[in-house]
Amino acid sequence: MKLTIDAIEVEARDGESILDCATRHGIHIPHLCTHPNLPAFGACRMCLVEIEGMRGYPASCSTPAQQGMVVHANSEKLADLRRRILELILLEHPSACMLCAKRDLCEQFRPGAMKSGRTSGCHTCNNKDVCEVRGLSQELRLESLPVAPFYRNLPLERSDPFIDRDLNLCILCGRCVRICKEQHGWATIDFVGRGSQTKIGEAFGRSLVEAGCRFCGSCIDVCPTGTLSDRYAKWHGDPAEETITTCAYCNEACALAIGVSRHKRAISAKAVNPAVPVCVLGRFAIPEFLNGPERIKEPQARVQQVLRPKRWIEVLAEAGERLKPYIGDGFALVFDDSIMREDRAALQAFAGGVMKSERCYEVKTPDRGAPQFAIPEGAKAVYALGPFLDPAALDGVELLIVQDCYPSPLSAKADFVLPAAVFAETEGSRLDSGGEPRPLHRACQAPGRALADWRIVRDLARAMGAEGFEFESIEALRRLYGIESGQMKIQRGSAPAPALDPALRRTHFRGHSIEDKARGLRML
């Protein structure tokens, strides 16, 4: 069917609203409560239009497009109506910065938000750069309010993990309620109270944890203001770039968009497919794990009973020389199933081809608890990629090399400690629960001088004078060992089990407790 919007003839699809049709054809109609991933709601009334032959000003988000319609979406009369509606919306939203006569000058010299415990205006709002209300106030040239604004003075809610909630910024658009209820079918939050006392909350005054929130973070993603925010990411600003990669916490292999700051540090993670939520680990625990202050950043070698930082070339040369006497069955290599397939291939080639040992062990990570492995009898030199071994059972071990991302009681007893980059800091691939390969792409920079596992073992083999480790890139390694990286798992029929029940989430990654790095998990 064909219709005309602002003198432009467009073609609409069956069942399509006027707003969706206009958006698809690049015609802008201001709106607040509607969202591409949600059905029409018609609460904000910002998307009012004029339709020739129809009385009043219908909401374009809930009005179906019809053959022959003539729609006016951006007339001066409509702009004035929207301005009046926005003025009413802002009566209970901090608006001083939006109305300030010196706003442009302030933006010139103070473009970023100032970190503050409570948002009192745009200059102290962590959502400043992407606030849709602020954008509309600029678009509609808002200059004043009809009556004095009213600050609700509601308490800032920080008792739940990962999410800050400041209901003084809420405009009751209902996006968070609808994505929880209509998109995911959970209804953890809803409109509570009546009239001027209406707010977003949980029944009977419960917390999010008590109400059974899965902490998928979808409500944060759709919030048009700074009402809901990621407690860790809120003051890092809008990501400078996003990289789509695969989550490596478990074998569900969910596709994630990792947000990275201009300093190449991971600051956020969210689902690529908003229709299917990810679990609390994929949504909130990645930046905290990657950016932990305890990360091993420098290669270290034991000097007179003390681990000292050294250059990579020195540590690898020393470790290589120390390993040579143990070529054969006196050498054992231990890693867990959280590493990449490419890393596994390089490690197995090192154990079998360089060290001439069949003692190459892969430890399975349980869904709950840390992976454990007993030191094989007769092993004199052990190369471990995680804290899988009992530090109290090292009596027969003469040489211990630990390659890891975090320190542990095992690394404290090591002769050499090699800093490893983990999943979002390196390239690779993993098998999902169905045995299909899923690619992981490098999204952020590893801390200090940490390197990918395959790169470390390659350089160690070279330091020992071994052949067959000439690959310079992950692509060359894949060609050498015949590894296919596979395709991203963006479309999936249902949410993974840990997203439906946070109690089913993995507790450890690479042998380290995820809860120790993302402490909000302890509340679930």
C-alpha cells in the first residue's frame, strides 16, 4: 500500500504503523516511549501526527498505515504540541541544564558529565551523551516550563547488584516494564502506585533480587534517560567502539557486543540480539573480570626466592633453558577447557613436538566449583595454564611454569609466571554446546604485557630452538592446524539456561572465581 508522509510518497507493509513506515523511509518523527524491539504503547504522545480526513492528532506509533493516507508529521503546529507535551514530562525530571541560557557555552567547555552521587542536571548525568529526552529538548528548542518543576526526591536505589536506579529521572515511558514483561515474559518490574505516586518498581516493595530478576540488563539498554544504569560502566562514558564477539564463560557461546573505551578497555557488554537475553555473567561480569586490578601484567621469573618482573625475551629464554632437561615424560602440561581451540592446538604441538611428552591434560570445568587436577606421578616439570593444581602437592616438582591471568597460590610458588590475555583480549574460537565452532574477536587491549596463550607458547618453542612454530598470526595458525573459526551464534531460538536461572551460571573461569572479580554475583 502507498501513502504520503510530509509530501513524500512511501510504501507501507501490511500491519506496519505510520511511525515504523516513516522510520524505514528515513522520515524522522520524534518519539520517546516506542522502541524497535517493543510493540506500540502510545504513552508519551510525542509521535503525534496529522492525518487528512481524521480528527485529532493520533499517535503514529499505534496508528496503522493505510492506503492513500496523507500524513503531516513535522508541521509547526505539531512541533508546538510536542513542545508542550515535553514541558509536562519535564516537570518531574531535572531540566535546569536543558533550559539554561548558557547551555551552549557550558557544552563547549564542559562536554562530558561530571561524576556525582546524584543527578541534578545534564552536567551530572552519566547518560548525558545518549539521553533521548535531552536530544528532544534540543530538537524542539525547549526554552521554559509552564509551571515550576517538582523534584520527587526519591532515594537512589543501590541495594541490588550491578544496577543503579534513580527514579527521579524516570519519565514513565514503560520501556523497561514492557521489555521485561512482553519481550522476555518475566514481569519482574511494573508500574507501582497510582496518579502522581506512580513509579517503576517491584510488587510489595521487594528488591530486584527478591523479585526474581535475572539481571539480563535489557531494561538498562532500552531506558531513554539515566534512570537505570550499569553501576560499573556508567561513568566510563559512551563506548568509543563496539566489537561483536562470543562469550567464553561457558559453552552456550552467546554473541555479545563488547563496548570499549578510547583507552581500549572493556567497559560494557550486552546481547547482540535484544530479543534473546544473555545471562548475568555475559551482561555484567566481563568488564570487571577483564579490568581487575590484580591482573598479572608482567612476565616474572624467580630470582633468589622472589618473583621479579623481567622482559619477555629474558623470561622465555630462561624458561626454555630450564625446560630442556625435562624433555620426555618428566614434563606435564595442564590447561582447562576455557582456552581457545587455537591455543589448545599450539599447546599440544608444544607438549608432543617440543617436549616429546604425552602428558598433555585438559581439565573439564564443572558448572559449579573450581576445576581440580592432581599432579601426575613422575612429572618433574609442570606447565600449568591456571590454578588447577594443589600448591601443597608440589614436592616432586622441580620446575613450575604458570601461565595465567590472575595470581593464585599456585603462581606464588612458580619459577616463572607468564601473563595471559583472555577471551575478549585475543582472537580465537570455541565449540558451543552443540559442537559447532564459534569465533571470538579481539575487542580490547590486554593489560600490561599480557599475550595470547598461543603467542606465548609459540615464542617459548622458538626460544628452545624448535621448528614448526613459524606462524605469525592467528590466521596462519588456523591454516597450519586446519582449524575453522565458524560463525557467530546471533540468532537462537531461546535464552540460554543461565539467563533463565542465574543459579545455573558458571562459577569459575580459567580456574578463578568469577564472584571474586564481579562481587555483585555474591548477592544472587
